[in-house]
Amino acid sequence: MTSGLVLEQELQHELGTTAVPQVVCDDIPTYWVPKDEIHQAIRSLRYGVLQPYTMLFDLTAIDERGRKHRDNQPASDFTAVYNLYSFDRNSYLRLKVALDGTQPSLPTITDIWPAANWYEREVWDMFGIVFDGHPHLERILMPKSWTGHPLRKDHPARATEMGPFSLTEAMEDAEQEALRFHPEEWGMSSEREGFDFLFLNFTWPLWLYTIVVAVSLALLIWLGCQEPETPLEPTGPGARRDSLNDPVATWAPV
């Protein structure tokens, strides 16, 4: 593993003078990178250094609007957080980007890591951060009809903070239709050279889904209430437990 001082000097050189280091409690090297430089910085760390960061370990965000103690952090409404990993260095790296406004945006890094596709969709779904150039930026956790972004501080945190929910038959039909898979939206074709492709798009009715969930929960509760089986006790003179094969219920004579 590269020593801390050497690693810090290397990272500062690789990221440039505009990257600002941050002291953190978990000792992971952490740098604030300007928004307009984050894409090139990540590309350089992935392809342009001798010991590259070949793994995008995580990508998330923070709503900073309620933060009172910033501890030398730059002013921002949101923070995007990139966690990278280098196998050659055996080291993690955390990059942060300060974002302002209620509709923040960043360039996509799906051209560097295709795995960023779902990470960026999740960040947009939860925080409303747009990733410019993303091939298919849409919700991944919440229903397509959901209003708002649940991990924002201004989003209702409790059901009592929202109006009463009702699901009409028309709304249920619309939700079911929204779940329908359209291969063209994902760059796929429904036919080729005279052959039609069949895509499975099975969705349960809401009433059936509710029954399955209720039965599953009841089964789990029932299993959790069952008494554990009492292990067998040795009988007869010289009996001992054969712990090599079964330390609970198998016994063998001496």
C-alpha cells in the first residue's frame, strides 16, 4: 500500500491544483473537484495514471441545505460523491462536487464506466441531480408517476405530511401500463431478419401482490415463533459427541 504522504502528493499532482483536499475521519483520501473538471479528472484517474482507479465503487449525493456545520466545506446546496478504488494501489479515493440550485446537473460518466448508468439514475431519482448525456435517465426505484425526489430535505419524510392516498381503477391501469417494457427505449429491437422477439413483461395485479406479501410476512412470523429443536443428549456409557461430522445431533460411541 502506498504511504499516506506519497499518495497525497501523487493525487494532488494527478487532480491538479484546483482540487482541494478535505480531512475526513475515515482516512479515505477526499478531494473537492470543480463541477466543470470532474469528468476529465475521473477519466484521467481511470486511464491516464500509472496505477489507475479501475473501479467505480459507488456514486451518491447529499442534500446540504440543512447542514449547519460545514467544517471548511465549500458552500453548496447538494454534493455529488464519487467513490473510486484502485487495485494497484489498494486504496480508495473519494471525489466530491459542490452543486448549487434546485436543479443541479453534472456530466455523465457512463462513457467511462458503463456501471455508472444505474448509479446516476438512482441519484437522479432520489435527489433530482440531472446527468447530462446519460443514455436513459429515468426513475429506477420510485414509480414513474412519483412526484419529487424522496431524499431531498424538502420532500415529505412521513406519510402524515402528505395528502390522503387513493388509487382509482384508472390510476392503477396507468401504473400497470407504465411498467410495460418497451425494448426500443433501451436501444433494443423487437425484431430482426424476419424474427420477432418475445420479451416477458409479467406484472401482478395490485390485489394479488398484496395477498402474496401478506402471506409471506405471516409465514416469516410463524417461522420466527417456532421453538428450536432440542439437541440430542448422549446416552449410554462412554458415549460422546461426534463433533467432526455433526456438532449438534450426531453421537458416536468411544
